[in-house]
Amino acid sequence: MPAPEPTSTAVPTDVRSPERRREERRVLAGTMVGTTIEWYDFFIYAQAAAFVFAPLFFEPVGSQSTLAQIFSWASLGISFLFRPLGAVIAGHLGDRYGRKLLLVLTLVGMGLATALIGLLPTYASIGVGAPILLVLLRILQGLSAGGEWGGAALMAVEHAPREKRGWFGAYPQIGVPLGLILATTFMMVLTSSMSDDAFLSWGWRIPFLSSIILILTGYVIRQSVDESPVFVEMQARKKEASAPLSSLFRHHWRGVVLAALIFAGTNAVGYMIIAFFSSYGTSQLGMTKTSTLVVALCGGAVWLVFTFLGGWMSDRIGRRMTFMIGYALLIVWLIPMWSLIDTGETGMFILAVVILGIALGPCYAPQPALYAEMFPARVRYSGTSIGYAIGSVIGGAFAPLIAQLLLDSTGQSWTIGLYLAIVCVISFLAAWAVPKSVEKGDLRV
């Protein structure tokens, strides 16, 4: 990890020109809108995995509804296995050719895969070819998502004044709760406005096909954003590496490991709100789809607000401290929250998830700023993307699947909380292990 330098690429906040401020607003809008659209695509799949993919694509394969749901959760997780490959490809290209190009390519790749899922025939139409095609498109989503986050995070942070890196970095982060809110609202409107038979027959396809409109909007916005000033300066100074990946793993492997472990807890817990709670509420508690989607919507809204708060906090008390506060709150809450959830009452379920969203914000918002400060400029895209992708494999890839298996084997929901708390303890220790000296260092080196 690089030691901090006395200088910074950032212009002091009070002397930034109007042109600079306009460009910063375009960057923040571009990173926020792009990640929102990208994660909308991801979350539509997650919610479809909770409600429709088991009977339409996997039940004939699994022969039993429980086994079919396990297959469905596995299809959700498999794309995470390809995120590191997507991160390697995007990181290498992004470190050589710039952040902007990769932001556009990953957005288009994700949108294309999502729209094609909306056109897929089901198992009843073409047999085993249906789940195979579904998994292949899910893999394309994973490859695209592996490179998306690193580019958006670095575009935001590398345009930021030094004292506002956490705040700027919060903008691409809120793409996750915003994408969740958008996907959940769309799914809630559909499930409440049509019969279950109509939704299973054709209604589920609408959110996937609608991705085309969102992708075109995001493409236009991202095309208007200038390249990161740090990357432009790095090229001008001819610091571009001929093989940044080999340099990353030779000299900065510890940073990659810490980055992965820091993210694992947030990602695992986040996928409870994103996917598992909706399935758990309908299948275990007898709640309606609409009620469980309202729970997810409330969780996403609180997560959004506290992500902004976490970004603001990290600029004042430090990234590491903000992470540790968030993870401490999660560790304390993850087991007792099930006593509220298992009442089966919508209000109690919402309260449990709202408190979860409050804790998630501080251990999610500081991620772009801290990751950018942990790696030197010439391997930063690779380091942040690969660390993030590996963390998603460790954390969220199979969190709903593991939760389902724990529930099926023990019959005790609190064991899911114990599993999540253990992952969060590991993430807490990883955040504590990052040297405090990296915070607010010079991003040009």
C-alpha cells in the first residue's frame, strides 16, 4: 500500500472553478445513474430467483419445490464466480485505456444479458436448454458486474477534492439501494396488479425487457463524463504499466486480500435484503409477495440514506472507523433480528430490516474512497475491481443458498444470523488491519 504524500490531485474545495464543479456534478450523476441501472438488472434477477425461476426453469430439474429453489439460488450465485474474471479483464483494460471506456462496455454487457433473459423460453418449452441458457446469461451478467463497480467508484473518487472523497464515493454506492428500490417497486407493482398465473406466464418478463430503456439512458449519461483526471495525468507522465496485473499480485496482494475480506460481510448481509427475505417471507411465514417486497423497499430506502451518512462520516472520522462502527452494529443485530422477522408481522419485519439498513450504510459508503487509497494509480482499477469481485464471491455469491441450506437442515432461523455475524467479524478485523496511514493520501502515486 502506498504511503501518503503531502500533495494531492484535488483542488481545494473553496477555489474550484465553475467548470470543475459542473464536471464533478456530471461525474456524480454518471456514476450514480450507471450503477443504479446496473444493479437494477442484477436485483431483478435476484427477485425473480426468489419468485419465478424455481417453477419455470428448475422445478422439473429438481423435481421438488425445495430443491428447485436451491437450484434457483445457485443460479443467482454462479455469476459471482465469474466476477473476478470480469474484474481481471476490466481492471487490466481500465488501468491501460481509462475508466470511461470500461464503464460504457460493462453497462451495455449487463443490459444485453438482462434483456435476453426476458426473452428466454421456459423449461416447459425447450426442456433442459432453458436453465442452461439462463445460467449462461447470468454468467454474462457476472462478467459485466465484475468490471462495473471499480470503474464507477474510481471515477467518483478520483474527481473528488481530498476532503470529500468519502462523500463523492457514496454516489456510486447508492446505486445499490437505488437499484434495489427501482427493481422492488417494479416487481411490487406487477405482482399486485395481476394474478399469480399471469405473472408466472408473462408478467415476470416485463422488468427484464424494460432494461433496454434504462441502458440507453445510462449510456448517454456516461458518454458525457470526462475521463478520470488521475488517469489522464498518469498517461501524461507515462506511468502506464505494461503488465499492471503482474505488478498488482506481486507487490499489492495484501491489499487485494484485505479489500476482499472488508466487502464480504456487507455483501452477504445485503443479499438477505435483496433476495432471501422475500423468499423467506412467502415460503416460511405465509406472507404475500407484495408484503415482502414492501419490506425490501423499506430496507433499500434506509440503506440509501445511511450510505450517504456513512460517506459523510468517513470524511470526518476516517474510513476504517466508519467501517468498524457499521460492522459492530451488524454483529450485534444479526441474531436477535430473527425474533422480529419470525413473528410474520409486516411491521416487525420492516423494523428488523430498517435497523439492518442503518448498520449497512456505514460499512458500505466508505468502500470506494478506502479502496482508491489502498492502491497506487497504475494498478488501482485492477486492485479495487478484483478485491471487490473476490469479496462478492466470499460474501454474497451463495449467501441466500447457504441461508436456505441452514434453514432446511436446522429449522432454526437464528443460525442464518450466526453465519452472517461470523462473516461480519472477519470483515471487521480486515478493516481494522488496514493501515490508518493510507487514508487521504495522494491518489496520483
